Amino acid sequence: MATELRIEPVFDALKQPLSLIENDERRRAIETYIEAARVPLERAVQDLLSQIVAGIDEKTGDHY
């Protein structure tokens, strides 16, 4: 059974501090960068979670 990875909260967290930037042009530039980084960041999160799951499986696989 596959579980959908919801990564939107990660991007929401990255965007929250944007409200602290008073310069509209600078804020838009940073938001554009965050959106451009979406695919590589999604992949990095998936890879990290895969490593975590593999580590857990390695440590507990023989018990279950």
C-alpha cells in the first residue's frame, strides 16, 4: 500500500518568514526561488525518508 508524500507543509514553512520581508521585489524573488527549488527539494525529502525507512528496516527487520 503506497502512501502519498505530502510535502506542501515543507514549502509552507519555507514561505512563512516571507511576510517579514518588507521589500516586495525581494520577497517575490525569494518566493520564485522557493518554487524553483520545489522538485529538487521534494526529491531530497523523499531520499531522506527512504534512508530513514531503510535504517529502521535494517535495525528491526529480523524481529518482524
